[in-house]
Amino acid sequence: MSSSDHSVEDLTNARLAAIVDSSFDAIISKDLNSIIRTWNGAAERLFGYAAEEAVGRSILMLIPDGLQVEEEEIIRRIRAGERVATFETTRRRKDGSLVPVSLTVSPIRDPDGTIVGASKIARDISETKANERRIRLLMREVNHRVKNQFAVILSMVRETVKRTIDPREVEARVRDRIMALSRTHDLLVNSDWTGADLSVLIAEHLAPFGHDDRITIRGPIVTLKPNAVQHLGMALHELATNAAKYGALTGESGSLSVTWSIEDGMFRMVWEEKTPVAEVAEADAERRGGFGTVVLKRVTPQSMNGLATLDLLPGLLRWSLGAPASAIGDDPDDACRPLPPKPADRPLPSQPTRR
């Protein structure tokens, strides 16, 4: 072989060595007795052993006791000249911790073509496995919540049909209620289903009806649990819709206030409408006996282990809800902060985009 041939071979080997050394994957070679012969930087980072600690030792030091049969099968296939396709398994680090890896193993041949060992590429798949677990958990959660939504919608349809005769009115009311559920659902999706701010939830359900100048909301910052978001959202939709049809948002001078507080571990919320008696629509029976009343007096409070009252007098509607703060916010000591000494009325946040 000429000196130029040696130079080309040396340059090729140097390039290969540089590629192996700079690889993000652990690349290890071993002989047919499973003794480690080479060990790159990524192998050191993955398994914790420096090259001088690993080279010359058996590859079995990386394999948990219950999985060492894998090495026997790998060596058998390598001796037969087979490449071991990528598979997932578990290996042991220097500190004893286990790490999920994907492995690919190929035969190493000498210049005469004789198999003398194996090259192993190991990739850390811890993050991939963690993502898979999160996805499985998310899918179970989505399945659970979808079933809950189906149950709510079925109940909504059943109760609406029970209390409404006109098919067109049934369709309109069911559609409006499903759209209200959709608005609430969007708030939860935007927060990765961690909850929603109470004032934002109120604004979302009042936004379609306008009259911001006649609406006041007041209370501490409260981050609601997902369950509270869904059920309070249902109640707020019924209240807001009725206010636009029969109450404070129909005439020219009605007013609407929504206030809440956290005291002694209890959450209290009051929705109050005031309307001059002359402007009150003659629809008290509808307001007292419809599906909305079921939501306000039973469904919403019971979902949060609370109680509610609905008072309807000439020129006044008041819905009061009381529930344990622990059923409202994830952390009552943090998410439900106490009211400031002199809380000021604040206008509704800017209207969300209507969907």
C-alpha cells in the first residue's frame, strides 16, 4: 500500500472518529465476549462512566439483572452476521438509576470480513417516554371530560324539551346553551385545563349582550377549578340570557352587579339585577320555572357542595351562591385572595371575540 493510500485511510479514520466522538448518541463497540472496546463522549454523558472506567469491562454492567438475557440474544445474532434492528429497553447508569433507551446493534468485521464484535448505538428516550405518559394521561382526561360534557348536554336537552313546547324554541335554546358551554370550554382549553379567572368567566358570558355601562363586577382574584368553571359558566349563561330577555339588560335604566368574596373558608357570590317595576316584562313564570332555575338552584350549587337561593321580586332579581372555597379554587389561601379594604367597582374586561 502506498503512502498516499495510507494518508487517505488515516484521513477517513480520523473523520469517522470525529463523527463518533461528536455524536449526540452513545456509540459503543464491544467484542464477541461483550467486553467494551470503545466509548464515546455521549456514552459518558448518558451512562456516567468515563471512557477509562468503561473500556475493558463487560457491557453487562449497563444491563439490569432481569434484562441480561438480551445480551445473550444480541451476541447470538451478531455472530450470525445479523444487524439487530432498533428496539427499546432499559439500561443502568453508574449511579444505579435506570434510563429508557433505544438500541441499534450492528456487526463489526475485520479487513478479512470476519465478525469480531458489535457496534451499539444507544439513544436516551426518557423525554419521549415522559411525553407518551403525558399524552396517555391527557387522552384519559379528555375522554372523562367529553363524557361529562355529553351528560350535561343530554340533561340540558331533556330538561329544555320538558319545559318548552315549540320545537323552534327548543332548538334555539339548546343551541344557545351549547354555545355557552363552548365559550366556557374555550377558557379551559386556553389555560391547559387548569382553570379560569372568575371575572373573565363572567365577562365571557355577559359579552354577547352588551350594556357594559350598566354592569359592575367586584371581588377578589379567584382562579376557579375546572369543575367550578363549567358549572358556574352554566349558571352565568342562564342569568345573563334572562337578564337580556326579561331583566336589567332589557329596559333603559336597569343595573346589574356581580359581587363575590372569600371569608372563613367560604366563597359567596351574588348576582343582583335592579329594574324599575314599570320596565319588568311579564315573564315571571318563565323565570321561575324553566331549565335555568334548575341550574341555578340545584345543578350549580350541588356540583360545588354549596347552596343557592333565587329571589325574584318586582324590580329585583337576586341569585346568591355559597360554597366551600376549596371547591371553587385550587388553593384557597393563594388563588382566592381576600378583598382589599375598600374594593372599587371595576368595569367588565374588554369583550372577548364572539364565537
